[in-house]
Amino acid sequence: MPPSAEQLGLYLDLDEIKGDRADLLIASAVALCQTVVRPLPEGAEAVVLSCAGRAYVNPQQVSYETIGPMSVQRPSGSGGLYLTKGDKSALKSLAGRGGAFTVDPTPATADPSPTWPLDDDPGPFFSGGGDASYGDTVGWY
């Protein structure tokens, strides 16, 4: 279940929140999160609130603002509706994906018995003796 507009207000520490706008941003953040993981896992509410919160407090992605004697500088890319690399990692982790893993390329039908050496007989291609230098008989011509 996605977070509510009231939860977004608590997350942002706002006394008042515009419910319709908050609901729209939450629904959009849920849709954006579902592009990474579907269905959303337990605990994904934090990522949804983070994404919707960025868009709620800074919808135009303003990086520098001055009002009278006060000025604020925000990091670039600190507004709008988007998922950070950390958000995507958190979603994958909550869904049980990502992280280190091992892939075993051995077929399920593989025989576990040793394959080397096959036997003590070198086979018909070697005549034995010599150091396989030029002139030794090897057995194929």
C-alpha cells in the first residue's frame, strides 16, 4: 500500500500539505519505483516518500534561490521526480535482488568422477621412449 499524503507531510516535517498534489506525486513515485521492481516490496514506502518528497519541496529543480536577504543553494538535481542510484539499489535490495552472487556453469548431468589422468596407458598415438624430438616415431603420419 503506498504512503498517504499525511505520511508525506510527516516525512517532510510540514504542518500543512496539499493533499491532491501529494497524492499525485506519490502515485507518480510509485509508478517510477515499479519500473525498477514490480510489485513493490515491503519497506519500499521509504523510497516512494523520498522520491515524492524531492518533487514536492522542489518541483522546478531550483538550485539557487534568493528572497530578500536570504538565499538558499541546493545541490544540482535536488528536485523533480526521479530515482537516485541509491533509491534503485534500495528497491532491488528490498526485493531480494542485487548484491554478490555465484553462477555455477557446471551442467546438472556432469559426472563428479575425476577426469585426469584417464588411465595409465598413453594410447596408440605414442610409441613411448624418446623425448619427442625430430626423428622419434610418434605413431601418426
